[in-house]
Amino acid sequence: MSGFVALSASICMALLFVAAGLALYRIVVGPRAADRAVGFDMLSTVIVGMICVLCVAWRSTLYFDAVWILTLVGFLGTAAIAKYLARGRIF
Amino acid sequence: MDGALAAVRDLLVVALMASGTFFMVVTGIGLVRFPDVYTRMHAAGKAGTLGIALLILAPVVFFAGTDPFVSVRGCLAIVFQLLTTPGATYLLAHACYATNHPLHERTALDELQEFRLVYPDEEFGDE
């Protein structure tokens, strides 16, 4: 049964890499800075999901702290870019 | 943990991971296929949040009986995600609209048009 979980975790990991590639495509191609900010937001979310899948695949809770820390600070980059786009400065 | 319970737990974990990954891939496809930045934010802000919540629930269920703090940290992560993602998406959408970021040509209705800000700085306040 554990091989079943490991196999599905590998498949999920591959599909998450596909999602990260699509977000990277938007970062590279995106016509304006706001499109790139959306892609960056999505990329950080996908990386959090990858860490969750790795926790299951490796049967280890060692990296689970990174999940909630990244969810806590992951939006700061997007918020900073939004403020910069609106006002020309961040603070 | 006995065999039957572990099997149910593994099936639940696989279902959570699969559904979360599905929503993440759908978000990626939406990010590539949608025509303007507002619709892309719609994809990344809603489907992405649901996908990450499901993906965080997978390790929470998987380590349910072994490490009690994983469930605390996992629920905390979901709460943080639900708090921060709408805020960041709102800030970005507002910045885009205030700086006249173009809408797609097939946009049917723009109700904010008559309230369009002349000076974007006024909305954010000048601290």
C-alpha cells in the first residue's frame, strides 16, 4: 500500500512540475509586469504544493514548517509589486 | 495503526493529492490560456487557493496519528493561505485597474468605469 502512495506522489509531482512550467511560461511571456506578478504568485503556490507532496513521498514532517512559513510570506512579493505598480514606490 | 485504517488513510491522501494537483494544473492552464490579467488573476486566485488547500490537507491526513503538530501547522497554513491570497490578488487587481491596465476587447461589462480613479495615490492613502 505504501508503494501506491509513493507512485501517486511521483505522478502528482510530475503534474505539479507541469503547472510550474505553465506559470514560468506566463512569467517569461507575460506582456506586462502585472502578468508576471500573477505568474510569480502562482509559482510560489505550486512550490508550496510540491513541498506538501514531498512530505508524503518521503514520510517526513521535517520540511512541513516551510509550508506554513511560505504561505505566510509568499504574498508579500505580490503585494510589494502591486504597491509599486500603483504608486511608483513600495513604502 | 492497523491495516484497514492505514489503507483508508492512504486512499484519502491519494485522493487529496490528486484533486489538489488537478486544480493546480487547471490553474496553470488558465494562467496560460486566459486573455488578460484580470481573468488570469481569477484563475490564480480561486482555483489555486483551493488546490493548495487540498494539497496541504494531504500531509495533515497522512501524519494524523503520528505527529500532532502537523495538523496544527497544516490548518494554520490553510488559514494563512485563505487570508493572504485574496488580499494580494485584490491589491494587484486594484493596482492594474488604477493604472489603466487594458481589459480584453471582449469584456462585456465594466461597472467600475464610472468610478475610475483619477489619482491612484488617493486610494492607498499617503502615509
